[in-house]
Amino acid sequence: MGFKVSSAREKLEVDILFVGAGPACLSGALHLKNLLENHNQRVPSAEKLEVSIAIIEKGKDIGAHILSGAVLDPIALRELIPDYEQTDVPLDVPVSEDMIYYLTGQKHFRLPFIPPSISNYGNFIISLNRFVQWLGKRVEANGIDLFPGFSGTKLLFEGNHLIGVRTGDKGIGRNKKPGSSYEPGVDILAKAVVLGEGVHGSLTKQAIKHFNLDQGKFPQIYSIGVKEVWDLPSTSDIPGQVIHTLGYPLKHEEYGGGFIYNMGRRLSLGLVVGLNYKDPFLDPHKELQRLKTHPLIASRLKGATLAHYGAKALPEGGYYSLPKSYFDGGLIIGDSGGLVNSMRLKGIHLAMKSGMLAAETLLHGLLEQDFSERTLGIYSSLFKDSWACHELYKVRNFHQGFENGLLMGMLNTGIQMLTGGRGWKDPLGHCQGHLKMRKLSEYSTDRSVRHNSIKNGEAKSFDKVTSVYFSGTKHEEDQPSHLLIADPGICQERCAQEFGNPCESFCPAKVYEIISDQNDQKKVLHLNPSNCLHCKTCEIMDPYQIITWIPPEGGGGPNYINL
Ligand code: SF4
């Protein structure tokens, strides 16, 4: 940061450190605790293991940064907590009706059947945010230390072995100098570090680069999910109804679709958009607003009021994009490890399972007293033998099958289902999503259709600033920007001409604005980092790859409720 730290940096030692209190790490920590208890009951006193486990989380509370659709497949929950049905687990409502519609601008057509591999019967509509809060309480009750409000900013190494994580400093001013409330971050040293910090995690990126974990893999590709929660005027008579949509408002060349989940008193409404689109003016937030103008969706929002808003990227490259997930001193799990089934639009059960497999690996490490790559490598074989890997393998070419549009995607999906995921070519292959974006000179698009067709307030639509208010996002204002632009000159000149500054469109929180400078002489990039939802879309979709997202001061960011 360009200054000397005056106070000594504290060191904290734990045996196992999990980074990120999402479903992956919480399940991993709880399963490890259970495994240790079982082990200790079976062995004589001298062989019992006393293990300290800690979890750090950048959100101000457990669940504050957690967002998903979400329809939960309880398969991993059943393994983690076999008697979950006898607990107060917040599974809002079982799925009662499962439908897929194709939408045109005004009409809708219901698909005649849903293949069993993507059927949601037997699953539950949940708020992942509340589910994680519930899991967090169980974790804490089992003696695991949870530290919300602490972001991991740097991996610590001894030679080539990961030995811990440095948390972010607090109280650094916008001028990058320590203020009166300055507190240096803590060095948390651990025998093993498990990275489950969500999609495109900052520490995960460091680990992948340091250990070359993506060598020989296809690049990761992503989607963004933008979501709203609506309070209904009265209890719905169709609780448990799950609707997925294809088509409008997206173009056929674009990957994605809508979802609407009925939780009785609330509706979850969202749109997923593949972050490998061509149109530089595509704006996922505005597309969600356009989705609400469709009669099928509008009819379900009658009398409803907006309660919450959020956005998050999700990894969709699948099996062929999974990084090597073990290395000297650590493991990668959950969304950080790319574990999402894009055909089912589900990752929570995979995240939970990966955390549990990490726990089994860590127990092995604790017994061997070795956390080198050699020992932690059993994670790979445990994963390969698990239902999680088998599930991902069957959909290994799904998202890639849509590279040439919706119709080809549907055809590819059919062939892949008949051939166990192989399709007509295996692997289908793909490139990084931002490379798909076309320059203005190469792409004809009518910006007015996508951007100006809805006014604020009309058809229950909102502008981005209003939506951000419903995310509860807050950051300490007096801190350096957590969005680093390597060369703002590129934004103002080259990008303005070549792509028309797509950052203004793809960011779902109006963090990026191109405005006139003080003398009204030229356009400059203006950042509103305090709006940031931590979705990571800008890092992923920036055509020049000059944006780096670093964790802001711990505790800042969205304050998601019921999302
Ligand atoms: Fe998402 Fe980047 Fe916008 Fe933050 S600045 S909301 S991470 S796109």
C-alpha cells in the first residue's frame, strides 16, 4: 500500500482455516468436526485429535454476501445432517410444480415435458442466504470459530507451501494512508487452508496462478444472475411453483433464461445471462427489468412489492474447466473450484459435497500430519468417485453447446442427454467469455431497444441505483477503491471507441460511469465503488482485462436478506 505499518501485525494460529462462510466451507467445517468426534470416540486418549477450526468471511454477518436462486437438491444436506427434516432448517417450501416456458415478446409456450435429469420434484425452494445463516449457527454451536467481517487479501507462503492468509487492513483512508481507526490485518497461520470464497475468489486466483492449477484445462466461463425478491400481497395458492424461461428478453444468440420461484409469501425472480455474449450494450439488470414486462411474469407480480435485490456471477465451464483443486497446504472447493451444474442451474449441493470431501481429505492429513500436495491429493480421487463428479461429467458440454445460439443449444442438449454428455464432439471446447464480445464496428445493435424501452417505475421496473438500495450494500466511504483499473486511458479512449464502454452496461450496480470532466472537455471514467455488489462480473467481462477486483475493507458489501 506504499506506507509502513506502525502497529505490529498480529498472528493467529489455527489448525484448519476455511475462507468464506458459504455452503461449501460451512459444510466442510461441520463435517470435519463430526469426523473428528467419530475418530476420537474410536481411539485411545493418546491418539485423540484436538483440532482448532476457523472460518473467515468478508461479509459483515454470516450470509450477508450469499445469494442464489435457489432450488436446493437436498442430497448433500441429507449426508451432512441425516436428521435435517427433524430440525428447523429453513427449507421454505417443497417444489410442487415444475415448468419451463419459451417466451416471445408477448406470448409464452410451455415445454411439453421436463427430462428427469433436470426435474425439480423432490427439491426445495430456499433462500440460500437464510439457509447459510442456519448452517452457520450449527457450525458455531459445534465449537468452530467464525470470524465475519474479515476478508482474506493475501496468501502466505513458506517456500512453495501455503501456510496461511493475511486479512485486510482496516481504517486505511481514501488517500491510502492509515487513519485514526487503523488496524492492521491479521496473519492467520494454518496447517491447511481451504478456499471456498465463492466465484472468482481473490485468494483462489492467487492460488491458481501460484500453483498453475489451470494448466491443461479449458478456461472457466461464467454467467451472471440478477435477482429480486418480491413480497406478495397475500399468501399464494401455488407455493412451490418453479418456472424457468428461455427466450425473451434475451436474443437467440445469447445464453441464459429467467426463473420465478414461488415461496408462498414471497417470489424469487431472476435472470441468468451467459457472460460470453456479443452485444457490448447487453445490460443484465435492464434485461431483468424487461423480463418483468412480459405478461406471464407481470401477472405474477400483481400487487407485489420489491423487497430485495442482488447479483452474482456463477462458474459454468463445468467439468473441463475445473482447476486442480489441491496443492501444498490447501484445497479449493465450491464455486471457487467451478462446481456448478449449469444444466440444472444448481451448485449448492455440489458446494456442500465438495466441502465434505475436503473434510475427509483434511482428516487424512491430520492423521498423517502432512498437508503436502501428496497427502491432500486424495481429494481428487474422493471427488472423482463421488456423485458430484459423476453429475458434472454428464453435463460436461452443456453451456458450450449454446455457443451457436439457443436452437443449436437445445439440439446439442438433446444429443448430450442421449449420449451421457458426450454430444457430437467431446470436449466441445470454448474460449474466455470476454473474447466473444464484438466491437461496435463488427456488431449491429439497437441500443434504444435494450436500454430505453422501460421507464423507472413502469411495469415494476427500477433503475440500477434504486435496485442497489434494495441490496443493502454499504462500504466504508473513506477507503481506497477496491476496483483497480490498470489504465483508465484505455477506458476513456480505446474502449469508448471500440466497445462503447460496456462496463456501464454489464455492472448491475452502476459502479462504472463515463462522465464529462470538470471542464467538459473530455469523457472520464468515474467509479462508485460503494455501490458494488461483489458480483465479479467486471473482472470477467471487461474486454481488455484491465479491471482487478480486490476485497474492500472487511464487513463492506451487500447485506443480503432472503436472497
Ligand atoms: Fe459487480 Fe464489478 Fe459492478 Fe462490483 S463493480 S457490482 S463486482 S460488476
